[in-house]
Amino acid sequence: MEQILSFVLLGKKGAGKSASGNTILGRQAFISNKSSKSVTPDVVEESGMVDGQQVTIYDTPGFCDPEMSENDIQQMINEKVFQKCESGVCVFLLVIEADSFTADERETVKRIEKLLGENRLNQTWILITGGDKLNKENKTIKEFLDENKSLKELIQKYSQRYHVFDNENQRSSHQVRILLTKIIQKSLGLKAKTLELEEMKAEMKREKEKRKQREEVAERAKQERKEREQELKAIEEEHAVVFLVALLVLLLLVLLLVLQ
């Protein structure tokens, strides 16, 4: 049975969580707009195939939303996310917009880290949204981080586990493929290697079966060719006998005519 990869989107309201979920799935699965007001009042779960991998996305309500208490959000995430997704491979995406990393945003990160706990932080990535803004400003992510020391230090704290999304270009599967590759290489570690080994074994088995089928087809073709050659040879030999008999009969008739 294929292992499902779950993504949990966490962050401040308006950071681009829902848009990031849409980018990952490559479709409009979550309601998203550019307003600073939260548009996800409850945990929303959507699934799909992403680059051949079965993926489930959990979009969560935004922190620092005056219309929702932090306790309600935490309880909601505990009940509807943690208890469901962690039976498989679960990755937490801390969504931060490519803007000034304010004191308010830093406080939000601390609250989310407290909610996740030490063990889950090892499976947490920083997802920076607003890659389109950086492109318009002709600015690299390195230049942006150099200008935002606090965010750069946060990324260093997470051992460089970060990625940048351009949610204005949601049809670009390349940025999603890079994120999946990073996660498989860095976060999943031995699990990824085990999955890769299993896939290699399965591929070798499939190749062996295909090779066996090709050999059987080649052997049948060889046998059929041999049988046709034998049939042709038998026909040729039969024709040769008929020709010799006809020739002998003709010679006898000529001899009889001569003797008369």
C-alpha cells in the first residue's frame, strides 16, 4: 500500500496557507484571497496525486485572528490534524510571507512552535510565500534573507529546511517537485531510502518479468520460424521428388519411342 505524505499548513492569517495548498495540489482546492482576514475558519482537508505521490493537505485557521481564539485553533488542530495525519509521514509547513518579519509574526512562530512541540519541529519546514514579489523586485531569496536577519536566523534554526513558493504561478509543478525532493532528501531520511529501495526492488521485479516475457516471445518466434523452415524444406523435397519422377517418366517415353 502506497504511503501517504501529509502536509499541515500553519501560520498567521493572510500568510498564504490556502494558496500554498492550491499550489501543491495544482488546483483550486481551498478558498483563497489576498485579504489579511482569515478565510479558513476550520481545518480543511484535501487530497490528490502530486508528481506520482499521494498527498493530503491540511489547511488550518490563521493565528492572530481576532474572530477566533487561540485556544479554539489549538484544540481544532489537535483533534482534526495531529490525531489523523501522524499515522503516516507528516510534514508541517510554517507559512511566512516574503515581507518584513515583524515582531508580531515572530510571536506567532513561537506560539506555533509551542503547539507543535519538540518532536514535530524536526518535521517542520519554513515555506516562504510571495516568490512573485521577489521576482518582480529582481531579488534573490539570499538577498531577501540578508535583509531580514530574524527570518534568516529562524531558517538556520530549522537547519535550512525552507522553500519559496510563487503562488501566482500555481500551475508550475516544478516548484512543488523541488519541495517534494527536498523533503524526501532531508526530512524523511531512512524512510525515503527504504521507500526508494522498495521501489527499486519492485522495478527490478517488473523488469525481470518483462525480460522473461520478451524471451518467451522470442523463443516462440524462433520455434515458429524453425517449423516454417522445416515445412518449406519438406515442400521443396517433395517438389524435387515429383520433378525427378516426371523426368524419369519422360526419359522412359523417349526411350520407348527410340526402340520402336
